Amino acid sequence: MMNSRIQQRVVIVGAGFAGFNAARELSRRVGATTGITVINSADYFLYLPLMPQMARNVAASLGTGKARPYKHHDEGFLVDLGGQAAAANPMNLPLSGPVASAVTRGYHLSAMSGNRARVLADWAVNAATPPQTTSFGVISGESVPLDVDRPPALALESTPPERSGGPR
């Protein structure tokens, strides 16, 4: 059943590092008034930047190389929500709105390996032109049951369709 205190719902598609942190930060900011759903193709979250160190330590345990202890350095997060909406916390400095958007886009632009000019031009065009009209209908959670054991297509009594008299 839907919680009566939930006033709105947010769906985050993709549970990579940005999706995970966006859900965590939104949850912290909006509290129990917003239902947050994360949709991902896998039911787990794998933090890939640790993979090289893990591989080095596995190799060291097999007798090749030297293991190094892991030490995490939290440098904050950057989330671009489109337009001027963004949330950022670089080096423990909380930012939001246009300032966070500028910092987030500046970082992403500097981290790109190529196509910087095209991306910068795209951002400039989007800032100077009105947004394209796109509408996603708002539907209630009750109208979209997510019972994975009994999908809606299988929940109905199935009767074979009537056949027409022609040959098949």
C-alpha cells in the first residue's frame, strides 16, 4: 500500500554511481514526503573504481606483486539534474542550483576524453533555446502493480481467441 504521507514520487533510471548518490541525496533532502524508486538492470551496485586495487591485491595473494591497504578519500559528489538544477558537495562544500550546475558541468567537461567542443556547444544551444516539449504522464503507484510473480498479462484468465473460418 502507498504511504499516505508520500506526496510525490521520483524514479531514477540507472543505479550506477550517480544514480545511487542521487537517490541517497534526494532521500536525505526530501525525507518521507517523496517516494524514491531506483530502476536498474541488475539487483546490485558495483563500484568499479575499486577494481584495479582489488585485482592488485588478489594478484599479491597469489604471489605476484605487493598488496596495498585501501584508504577511501571522499571528495564529495556532483549530480546534474538538467537545466540549472543540480546538487554538488565537492570537498565537503554543499552547493545547489546554478552554482552546483556550473561546477558539475565544468567537472564533467574537464573529465571528458574528447568531444568537449560539441558538448559545450550543445549546452549553449540548450541554454539559449526553449526546452523541447516532452510530457511524461503522472500515474499513481496503484495503477501500475509491480507484482513480479504474477505479471498483469498472466493475471487475466486466458481463453483462446476465436478462429475465423479461413485456412491456416
